[in-house]
Amino acid sequence: MELRHLRYFIAVAEELHFGRAAERLGISQPPLSQQIQALEQELGARLFDRTNRRVALSEAGRLFLEEARLVLAQMDKAADVARRAQLGELGEMKIGFTSSAPFNSSIPKSISVFRQSYPAVHLNLEEMSSQAVTDALLEGSIEVGLIRPLVLSDHLTHVELLREPLVVVLSAEHPLAAGTEAGLHMKALADEPFVFFPRNYGSGLYAQLLSLARSAGFSPHIAQEAGEAMTIIGLVAAGLGVSVLPASYQRMRIDGVVYRRLLDPEAMTAVWLVQRREVPSAMAKAFVDLLTRHAAKQV
């Protein structure tokens, strides 16, 4: 039995006329009659009661019609699933992101727009360090990553979604907090203990902190390490040191902390959308296209 046999049967069952069914199917009547007879022989059941004046469904034909329609509907659904998956409209996509990326409002908004545009795509979001994101991309365990700038493997490519300034995080009681509302330069922090991510954490901000301090003529003394930005800010509030973070963290209002703009020209950071250089899946391509378009509108 082939799917065309079911389509032929359904056409005759709905028309109850071999001539009209043949016309609807775009074939001649004799082959249609032969196919229906072959189907009945294969099933071992009479599907139609035929006379010279009328064609009617038998009881077996009536029951078989319900099942044939279900089969064809399921086949159509399967074909639609395959087409939508090929177009990137269906399935699951794994995305790795550094914890600081969502604090910039444009990224959550872009992800929300993607969810609305592709409701059948499940986004599996996993938080990790920027280095861990690039490692996961190379391993193939994720398709897209959102990171702070890092030196990338030749197998990866990136698009800059946004740029934002860096800010100094200070205890509200710190002497530098007074009179610096317009900002301060990195050299003002030369003698300060820093609270920052561990070197081996894989944050793209670590190398930038070292570069900024080097340009200002000193090497930062990292007195306390923490793997989470919220912990860093909390430790600064407790007076354990100062820190430097992306300006989007200013949305985190924590008592006892103030933020001051870094005035050094190179005190800027970015969020990159990273993926493998090989041809991406249609789903990943749709995600990247939407985020880059949305980011461009924010500039």
C-alpha cells in the first residue's frame, strides 16, 4: 500500500463518483478504478458498494476513511515539521552567554523578539564564562554565544552587538566616591585593592583590566577574587576594595555602592555574538540575523 492509494481512496470516498474523483486527481477513470480494486484486494475488504447508478461507502470503507485521513494528516504534519526545521522555525538551539550580557537591556529584548517570532524554537540558555562559551562552541555543544571580547580561535567568528563604557565600582564611604560624579581616571586607582574575577575564570574583562592599569602605569593588586559580578559588587560595598565593570551593571542598585565613569579613552567594553565559521544551522542564522538587526537599531 502506498500513500497515493490512500489519496485515491479518499477522493472517491468524498466524491462518491469515480469520474469526478479522477478529474479531481488529474488522472483518467480506468486507472483510478484499477487502483481502488487493487487496494481492496490488498486489504481483503470491500470499501465501496457499487451499482450502475451509485457509489457508496461500505461499513469497512467508512471506518477505513477515518484512519486514512489520520494517516495523511500525520504525514502532512511530519512533512511540515521537516520543512520548518530546515527553515530554522522549529527545534532547540543551545546558547551560551556570559553573565554580564543580559544586563544590557537590548539583549533580553532581542531574545524576547526572537521567541515571539519563532515560538516553536526552544532556546536552551546556559550561563558560563566568556572562555567557556568559546570552548563550548568549538566542541559543538552550543551553537551561538554571547561574550565579552576575547582572543578567538580561527574557527570562530563574531559580530559586535553593542559597546558600553566601563565604570569604577566604589564603596559609598570610599574617599574617591566624593566629588567624582563626573568620573575618574584609571590612575586614581593605582594604590587601591581590587575585587575582581579570578584570572582563570575566563572573563574577557580580566585582560582589559590589566591593559587599562598598564596604560595608567601600574599593575592592579587583586586582593579578593569572586566568580560572580553580584558577589564582586557586594564585596566592594563591604569595603574590601574597588572594581571595574561594564556600565550596564549600574542597574544593580545595591546599598553602599556608587558607580563612577572611567574617563580613560579605551575604557570601553563590548558584547560579541560568536559562532563557528562553518555554515550555521538555519535556526542559528535566524537568531544571529535578528539579534544583529535589533542591535543595529539601538545604535
